[in-house]
Amino acid sequence: MIKSLPLSEVYRLLEPGPVVLVATADKNKNNVMTMSWHTMMEFEPPLIGCVISGRNHTFDTLLKTKECVIGIPTAKMIDKVVKIGNCSGRDTDKFKKIGLTPLPASRVKAPLVKECYANIECKISDANLVGKYNFFILKAVKAWIDPKAKNPKIIHHGGKGNFTISDKAVKIASKMK
Amino acid sequence: MIKSLPLSEVYRLLEPGPVVLVATADKNKNNVMTMSWHTMMEFEPPLIGCVISGRNHTFDTLLKTKECVIGIPTAKMIDKVVKIGNCSGRDTDKFKKIGLTPLPASRVKAPLVKECYANIECKISDANLVGKYNFFILKAVKAWIDPKAKNPKIIHHGGKGNFTISDKAVKIASKMK
């Protein structure tokens, strides 16, 4: 159902700026949050910079375990995505409550999210900016994609419940990587 | 034609992950590049983190002048966006060659790009990560938006000439900012 994606292709998942899920595991307790403040920082090994507020339960778990999974939802998951963003893992088992399926990852203890069309296993590469900016630099160590997902419609967050869906694919000859 | 946008609203322009233009001015020589590796880092004052390769002419100008304008193009500008990404300001006057109109900004010497539906005037806030990651932290000091642009269709880059257009707006009740 999923296949390994070369790490050199990871930037193509995150560069378009989708809303993503960040899954963590503290011992065996899985949790997941939504995130839109992220950017690619290097092609290979892929480095991903992201801001996670200290108010999020994931902040503590990520700092403690030093690893997470970034899952990329498609438009059909938008109601689940909003629900994930509107409750906290401190008092809620979000996987169970919202109907998400954790799958074992290969390089980290955090789970893959089965419903996402792609999942990226990450380890913290640099936590020096966490104190000042809540900014984590993650290194992708393994990535997975649903080979049947062609031009998946991804979700972008524009604040205050406003979302847009990437609904139209365009190919233009370009020298850009 | 354009109106001032409160700085507290700037995150709503960048959080969805559009391809943006970065305009700079070295003395009176305007230049512009495309960028997709950016993230919001703080709501207000708005901080924007972005990676600009040292191979780009903009890298040198931004480091020297410490300011730039981030312009956000709409889907109808996609051919211009690709052209901007496929030539260099070292040997090309991109505004003239590609047909872009520079407008004076209010707080920086870099120009606004008239064809963009929104423009954000920025100054470098933190250049400490430039050496290691080519990562600039910018502070938005003034923002402008075309008040007629409702649900503008923005462009996302998925690598290798693959773009998607945010073509569908969705509003869902959410507690998320």
C-alpha cells in the first residue's frame, strides 16, 4: 500500500506548503498535531525547519524523544485535520477519537499515519533555535508514499478556518529543481 | 489600488505556502527571484524564515542591504514566475525583460511588485543562521494588499516544473488562529 520514497524527493512533498500532521510517541502513547509553519532547508539529506508552539503537547514530546513523523493529508481528510487542530493530546487520544490509524515506522518510534498519502520519518537535527523561536530543524531519515496517489489534492491553511485546496496541477518547463 | 494590511494579518498570506517573489534593490538596480522555502515564525511582529541559496544574486543583495519585499503572485502570473526563476539578476534586468512593474515601498528601498496581489516589506531580523543554512529571519515592517483580490488563486511549487494552484476555498469552523 505504501512504498519507500527516495529522500532526494522529500522536498517535493513539503515545498508546496501543505498543512501537515506531526505524529509523536511518548513511550507507547501516540499523539498528532497539525502544522503549517514549516519549510524545506536542504535537499539531501532533507532538512525541514518548523515552528511548534510551546503550548502544544507535541513540543514536549518532540524535545524529549527527538523524533517524529510528518504525515501529509489530502483534501478528503480536511474535517479530521481541523479536529486534530482543535483538541490536545494532553487529555485526548486523538488517533482513537478522530479515527486515525497508526502504523509502525522503520527508523523512529513515532507512528506513520495510515490515512495520509505520504509520511516522513524525522529526527531532530538541530534544536539550537528552539529556545528563541520554537524552531526545530528536523532531518528526514525515511519517507513513504502511496504509489496510487497521483496529483493528490493537498490542504493549505490561510488562518481562522480558511483553507484552500490545491486542485489544479500545472506542468511548465522549468530549470528549477 | 492597494491598501495597507495590518501586520497581524501577514501570516495568512504566507502560511498557505505560496511561491513568492523576493524583490531587492542594490542602489537603484532592482532585482527579483522566486522562492518557495519559507515559513512564518511569529505572528506579530511577523517573522518570516526563508532559505535563499548563496548561488542567487539576491543572496548578496539581501545580505548587503538587509531588506527586501516579498510579493505574492497569483495563478495568472505563473508564466512570469517561471521566467523569473529561470534567469539571473547578475546579467538580466528581470523587471524589464519579464514585464514587471516596480512601485516604491514605504519602509525599504526594495520595490513592491505591482502585478502581485500582496507585498510585504521586510528587514533582516536575524542573520545568524545564514552561514550554516542560508537561512534568513526577516521581520515584516509593512504590508500591502489589493482589496479587490478575493480568494486569489495562489501558486505552489512541487519541484521540477510541477505546480499546483489553490483553486478551491473552504471555510471550516476552527479554533485555530
